[in-house]
Amino acid sequence: MPNRKSVFGDFGPHHLTSIDWQNPNHRRCVMASLVQGTKILERDRQKGRLGPRALAPPWYEFFHFELFKEIFDRDARCIFGAVYQYKCPTSNLIPKYVIAFRGTLPKRETAMRDWLIDIEVILNNLHKQKRFQQAVEIIKEMVASAGAAKVWLAGYSLGAAITLLAAKEMAKMSDQPHLETYLFNPPFISLSLEWMENQELKRGINVTRTFLRGAIAGAKSAVVGLMADDDGGGSSRQFDNPFAAISGWVPHLFVNRGDIICSGYIGYFENREEMKKKGMGGLEMLASRESIIRNFFSSQKIEPAHLLASAMLHVNSRQTTNLKSDHSHRQWWDPHLTIKAKIYRHN
């Protein structure tokens, strides 16, 4: 018997019998379902469920999509992404293609490879991974074929990390429109303080961390500048503004306040806004470039992969005090979900 979580009729948003693409809640449910479909594609492969026995098709066919291409990790020999094509006529509100990337799949066939890449995300080395590079190749291929306006991206957890970094790479290309992007529980590689009930204490710690990271980044900038002088590279004396190229890109971030993996984005944007109000926005921007986990030990200019200039932040405040539930993918198509959304723009 298949796990009922794989069965769309038992587990999916089958209540959405008609999709209104102008409704952000409908778009969220569709994109989350397509990501889930990618996960079930890999589970079907592992279980040998072919043809009518496959459980993945309802997760995309219910919304009038068809599987255009599986994205296969050549090293781990597993499906980690998929390209879906919309079968009906599209409009400015409907994508022609959606490229979706699954999260970590803790099954024997995939767990080791997925976990190793999870570690590389923490170490800010995702850009070196073949899986990420393969994802970028597919995205560029589809954008070249259909145009950026017709290609949407989505990912969950590890898949969200891949999606975020790939979309950032695309956003830095000045000749391309920004890709519509949906990130579910994206990892934020920093200590989250969202569990703290004392808001004043939390703000104080955030400000202190900002000053600490800013000091590290400033000192490192001076070191890099001195090294550049020695090498005759005066143009590298200052860090480039990492927000400049991506400030117009506004991905959708879906986070749960109780999820320590992604809830750091809440404090990240709230603290940035608070520092701007205090006239210290420049310090916060400098501090944002610094990844304490990785960059503290390096004099090189390494931009944290999770760094974002702008975002539409969607917060599910219904915490369960259970990490598995708060980090679950299922919450994003719950018909009773209440989300607080706020847009943060870099300016």
C-alpha cells in the first residue's frame, strides 16, 4: 500500500476544482502541489510505480499541467526536479512552464546525496554542486525557449535553496526579466530568534549581531583592499553592492514562524527595516553580506547564498512546536491556512 501522503485524493488540495490565477492563495497551492509532484515522481521511480500505478500525475494533471521533462541527478541517479508544461492557453497571469525542485527525501536511495548537499548549503558551497549547476542549465534552456515571463520557478527546503540561488543568478542578467519564484521553507543559514517571546530582547540581540557582522565585513573589506593593492587590483578595494543587481526581483517566500530552518527570514527583513528607521540601513546592508558560519574564517568575498534584497514574505504563524510539522510542505495547501504577507523592497 502506498503512503497516503503520496495520494493526491487523500493529501492534496483537491478542493480547488477551479483555479483563479489572480488569487494568490490559488497560485500558492498550485505551485506547492507541483513541487510535491516532483517528490512523488522520485518516489514512483524508487517503488517502480509505472503507468496507471504512478501516484505523481494527479499532483500536476489536476491543475492542467503535464510532465515536460524530469531533471535527473546524474551522480545520485535520482529525480530532483521537473519541468511542467501548462496544457491550456496561457495568459500574462499563467506560466507556460513551471520548473520545480523537491526537498530532501530521507529514503535509502536518496538520503545520503541529499544530506551531503544540505551540508554544502550550510557551508555556502551550493554553487559548486553539480545538482545546482544542472538546475541553472535547465532554467536557462527553458528561458531561452519560452521567455522569462513564461517560466516560473518553485522549490521546497533544499529545493528552495537551489531555486533561490538559481533565480538570483538569472536576476543578475540585465537582459532578462526577473523570474516569478515561489520558495517554500527556504533554509536561512543563521540562528533564528523567532522562538523568543521577549521582543525587546530579540531586537537588542539582532542589533548587536548586525554591528558584529558589520564590523567583520568592514575589517574584511579593508583586508581585501590591502591585498588588492599588493596585486595592483585597486578596483577590488570595496565590496560590490550585492543588492544592486537583484533588488527588482521579488520572490515569494513562505515560512513558518516555528520552523528554525526558515524562520530567520522573518527577523532578517524585520531587522533590516528597523535599522533603516534608525538611519543605519547602510550598516545593515554591509552586515547582510557576512555569513558568520562560513565567511568569518575567510578573507575572500563570498556572498551568502540566502542573501535577498527584496521579497514578498508570507508567514504562517500557526506553530505546532513540532519541527516536522512546522517545516512540512503540506501546510502550504491547507484550505484553512491563514497567512500574513508583507513585501520588503530594497531601496
